[in-house]
Amino acid sequence: MTYCIAVSINEGLVLTSDSRTNAGIDNVSTHGKMHAFATLPDRKLVMLSAGNLATTQAVLEQLHRDIAENSRVNLNSVGYISDAVNYIGQVSLEKQKQFASAFGQSAFNASATFIVAGQIGSESPAAHMVYPEGNNIMTSEHTPFLQIGESKYGKPVLDRIIKMTTPLEEAARCCLVSMDSTIRSNASVGPPVELLIYRKNSFSFQQYYCFEGDDQYMLEIKRAWQAKLQQAFAELPRIENHAIQKQLKLI
């Protein structure tokens, strides 16, 4: 399992991913889920991945090969983020069909889900989720973030904090809290945690971080969030002081 987040707000993008690949309780390995592409100076593109690792690696290999061979459609030739997303969706669909055909009717599941984010030219930065079927959705003003993988544990804090006007640094901290909440509740999600902050029109990936499990900053985030949650819970209004008791009907 994995967990990846893409936040697309007014100031730019925040991308976060874990690195755990779990094939069973006795077979846990580490693979990065954040893939940044070397492209032309007028564009920056990143792909986050979840699902079948073989499919992910096959898609990545094809994307890099198409760039190297200057294929008619590649990440350097597309004019818009939406074109890049449609192209990646098609490549993913082809690789899944190829694996499904090779394995026949076995229980093998070749599906993979991606988030494609970045900026091309004067177009605003954007983030799209690519489904295994090849189609995609993008963030919106009302939902300025996307999640793939084990999303349920980290969603509540994103719902409460992330808005289009949220500053990038604040959004980054929110994503780390979301990731920490997921790691705490699901053993199939784990460090290293990658974080990329992309400022609109910068065409730079300089604000990149990779946090190991014992990273001091991540430990400070974990402790501070836990302490504030416990404090907030302790200060909630008491039931007996504010709620009106009713008579329970017996049957």
C-alpha cells in the first residue's frame, strides 16, 4: 500500500508521498513513489504512483524512452498539462493490458493509479489523478487536493486546513500531519517521506525534502500534533454540562 497527496493552490503545488511497498507482513520493502522528470526549461512535471509496482516501473520506463527517442508524443512535446495526463493515462492502460494478457485469468492485478502535477509554460500549475482505466480528474476550487493509496486516515486534516488561499508552507505542514496520521494508523504506509514544494512560475524543484523515520523535524511534528490533539480533546465541552438528558425507551 502507499499514500500520496497533491495539493494545488494559488501559490503553487505541494506533493507528498511515502516509500513503503508491502507484499505481506514478512516482505516489506522501500520504493519511492515520487518521480520527477528531466524536461525542457519551460516545464516541470512530477508523477506520484500507487498500485502495482511492475506497472508503475513499466510506465516510467516508457515515458523516459519516449523522451530519449523524441517520440511524436512525449512529455517534452505536449503543450498542456492535460495533454501530458492523457498521454500518461494511455501508456498506463497499454501496460496494464499487456500484463493482463500475459498472465491470463490469474488473480494478478496490474492496476495502477497516478497523480500527475506540474506546470507547462504560462499555464497555471495543476494536479490530475489518473485512474487505472486511463481517465482522469483534477483538483478544483472546492477540493484543492488529491489523494491516492491509503487516503482515509489523512483526509480529515486536509479537509479542515487546505484552501486555495492556504500558504504553501502551511499546506506542506498539513500534508506532513496527514502523512503522519496515516502512518500511525496503517502499517503498510511508512517512511522515507518525500515532500516537494513547487512555487508557481519558479520552474524549480529546489524545495525538496526526504524525511527518514528518525528525522528530527518529523518527530517534532508528530509530538506537537499529538500534544495539541490531546489538549483540544481535554478542552471539549463536557456532555453532562451542556446536553439535555432524555428518557431511553425500553422495548
